[in-house]
Amino acid sequence: QVQLVESGGGLVQAGESLRLSCAASGRTFTRNAMGWFRQAPGKEREFVAAIRWSGIITHYADSVKGRFTISRDNAKNTMYLSMNSLKPEDTAIYYCAARDVIDDSDQYVRTKEEYDYWGQGTQVTVSS
């Protein structure tokens, strides 16, 4: 079966950093776009960051630009999200996602409905 497993979440104070990992198994996503989404209580799941198959082209939500960095290691079938200068409003469950189709466009990488595989999520809590 295909699995995406997130790790690295936790409880931190504002201004601190965390690094999330997403390990894929069951198939490779070498030629597929991947992304991070997050969902806070009472809120809809929202886009955080995405990365094209090569790792060269990336996208970020305005709220995290300059603070978060998405990366991937295709040889390890793993994606990462480095989060710096964390704010209380970053508190959410963070989900790893991957598209099933071969990556050929930036058109849909910010849209959660365009992703086919999802991890179970990892909790990030940022206190004041």
C-alpha cells in the first residue's frame, strides 16, 4: 500500500524552529509533485508549500514565505519542511501530500483536491 508518514512535529515557543519530514513508501514519487497542507481547529485544510518533481520549483503560501522552506530528496523518497520563526498562528496539524499524475505543471500544486495521497498528519503547536 502507499503510505506517507509525517514526523517532526511538536510543541515549541514562538520564534523557534521545527523540521518536518514526510517518508513515502509503497511507490516512488520521483516524478510527482508533493506538498504540505495544514489544518487548524475549525478551519479548512489550507495550502502551505509545494515542490515540483525536480525540487527546483517551489511554491509557498503568503503566510509562510520567508520562514518555511520545502525540499525533497528523491533518492530517499522523502520530503521536508523546515519551519523557522514559528508563530502561534502556525499551530495546526500538518499533512504531507503527493499527486498521482506525472508532474507537468504548476497549475494545481496549491489545490488540495488535486492531491491523491495523504499522510496522517503531525501536530505542530506554537505557544506565545
